[in-house]
Amino acid sequence: MKMLIELDFLIALIRSGDRHHREVVGILEEKRGELALSPYSLLELDLLLWSNRLKVRERGRFLILLDETLKYYLVEVLRPSPRHLSEAYKLRGSGLTLFDSLHAATALSEHIPLLSYDRSYEKVSELRYIHPSTLIDSPI
């Protein structure tokens, strides 16, 4: 079953000291080829890089390594769509942030569940939301 991941999943992957890092690596291994990345995660990531809220030595090299990592785990990067934006406008009324509404809208438009540590997605009744910790037998 294909599942959509978003920025929080990437952050846990990128930061080896993140409390979810090992869990995310395990999920990537176990679900190789079953994960898709919300295209809006890349824009959100770029904003974090440019604002220095996420610091890396060489941004260009970092992004190339991220691309290689996604390819290694067979994570499909979805393409943006006007349909996602249309659906996101509807979702913003439920209290989701701009990017959270875009990720949720992508999952809804693509008819796939959203895999995220952000429990705010539980507010969206029509969304199939999965917390990553439910995919593992015991905490890593």
C-alpha cells in the first residue's frame, strides 16, 4: 500500500539525533517502494534551509544527497497539482497550517494514506492518517 510522507518524516531521517530517526530508517527499509513524498515537503524544506532553521554545510550537496537517499529507498516524489491546491483551500478551515493542508490535500487527491508524526491530521475525518509508530512491532 502506497503511503504519503511529509517534512516531519524527512527531518527525522536527516537528523541522526532525532528521537524518531531510527524508526524512520526502519520504516524506509521495511516499506521500500511503498512511500511517496509530498512535493510540498521540498518547498517547506527549502524554506527551512534558507531561514537557517535547518542548518547544513552545503545546501546544494545536501539536496543531492537527499535525492540519492530517496531514490535508494524508492520513495516516489509526487508532482504538484492544481487539484492539491484546491483541496488544500477547503482543509485550511479545519485549522491546518498552509503546508499541513497541502500534504493532507495531496494524500486525499492521490487516494493514499498520510504517514506523519503530526497528530493534527487526525482532525481531517476524510483523511486516512497513520502514525509511524503503528507500523513497527516495538519501538526502535
